[in-house]
Amino acid sequence: MKTNFNFLRLSLVCLITLLFFNCDDDSNDDYNNMPDPLTIVETAQATESLSSLVAAVVEAGLVDTLNSEGPFTVLAPTNAAFQEFLNANGWGSVADIPDDALVQVLLNHVISGEVKSTDLVTLGSGYTNSLAVGPNNTNLSLYFNTTDGVKFNGISSVSSADIEASNGVVHVIDKVIGLPTIVDFAVSNPNFSTLVTALTREDLTFDYVGALSNTSSDPFTVFAPTNDAFANLLDFLNATGLEDIDEPTLKATLDHHAVANANVLSTQLTDDMLIETLGGTITANVTGGARLIDMNDRTSDIIAVDVQAVNGVIHVINEVVLPKL
């Protein structure tokens, strides 16, 4: 019996050893035969709902760019999103879009580096840069808000997130993100809702929305007060709302927040720099933090800089700049 037991034990050991090596070989074969991860372009090509994006990338000559090492984050509009974009602009296909415009629109959907949806949710809201360029060859900004899902520039929501590619990540979105104007950024950010209300007041004698939406004129530099800045202004003026401010005063105030024919970045600001706004002269200082000083010696801190639009740049401020009182 003992001999039979030893023989049985030896047989089991041999069988287990044989199975182990066979499984190990199979595992290595499977690993070695695994296909290489798809690039961003290949991922789009393998996704039926992104065929219009693929056609646009080919038309724009950006295949090699998006197949390069990266990494990139691509916001990928669906076929339905592209069709809506084409219809809105009177184009029959991506071939009808002017080449330069198509390249910039597509690059406005590409972020340098790999940005996961969890990264955006952690930040909550804010600005990043796309690869598209605006005045002075400065990269355009993208505003993201994660209050309800992930939305870019206030119009385009992520419908499918974090699709991994060998050279980055893809987020599928439901709208094509056009090249943003100053007005687009003002409308998309809820922290500027009071500013938008002020700029669109019906009794104003100047069309701020028209001017700040114009992409064919020279750029503007805009100092944009937050909602809290306007609340502080109302307290300062002992007013209950914007309707308590007469039109000449409101217009003069808004004029002090815009500089025409200039795309002034934060790096171009210096101490004691005189800035000629539409309404008059204000002073910038940068030592100890960038800030503006109006003609009443009131100080406004610049709390966010270089939000780049296609027709100018925005700097966010925490106090409203006032004309001489």
C-alpha cells in the first residue's frame, strides 16, 4: 500500500508540474499576441458614432498629430454633434469648412496632457488651454464646470468619459465646441452672471454684446468682475440692485473694464502701468500681487488671468472698477 501511495503522490506532482508549465506557456502566448493599444485616431476610427470626427481630422491633416506620442486629451464630438454644427453654419460637410477654421476648431478639442474626468471633478470648475490659438498666437482657453456632469464652455457635455488610448484619453461630447469669444466665456461661467446682466441691460446706449462677440475686429482686454464684486459695489453705492444705477453711470463703469485693440496678457502688466480703458485711465501694479487701481484709489485684485478668447483676453477681478465719483 505504501508503494502505491508514493507512486500516486509522485504522479500527482508530475501532473501539477506539467499543468503549471503548460498554463504558463499559454499565458505568455496570450500576452505576446495581445494587440497594441489603439491611438486616439484609431480609437475614433473604431467607434461608429465618431466617423464625422475622423473625416474632419483627415480633412484637416491632423492624423499624424493625433497619432503622435502625446499624451493628449481629446474631446470627441459625436456624428450628431457634427451634423448640428454643420447645419448651424450652413455647411454641407466638413469639406465645406475653410481649412484654417477647421484646423483651429478641431485643435480647440485637444488638451495637451492626459486629463481624466476625475481630475476635472476634483477641480470643480476652472480653465484649461486647448491647442487652438487666438491673438498673439496664444492658446485658447476652455472653461469646464462639473456642477452637473462635465460641461465645456457652457455648451458641451461629456456623454462618455475616460476612453483610454495609447497616447492619451478620449471624452465623447454632445456638441462641437466653437472658437470662444469673450461673450461666450462670460455667459458660460455662472460667476459672471451679474456682469452679463449688466452688459445686456436694455437701456444701455452701447452694444457691448455685439462688440465683445465680434471676431473680425481687433481684440479686447476685459477685466471681468465676479458676482461678489458686483455685490460689493451695490453695498458701496447703497443700491439694492443694478436697476438702481442710472444708465450713464453704469455705462461709464462698464467702459472702465475694457481695453480696445489690445490682447494684454498678465505677463505684460508692470508696476505703475497706465491702462487706457474705453472709459478712462486706470493703473496696474504687480508687486505683491496683480491689481488695478481706479481713479478713486479703489483697489481691485486680479484673481484669475489670461482667459484667452478668439477675440481677446479676460482677467477676473474681485472689485468693480469705478469712474471718477
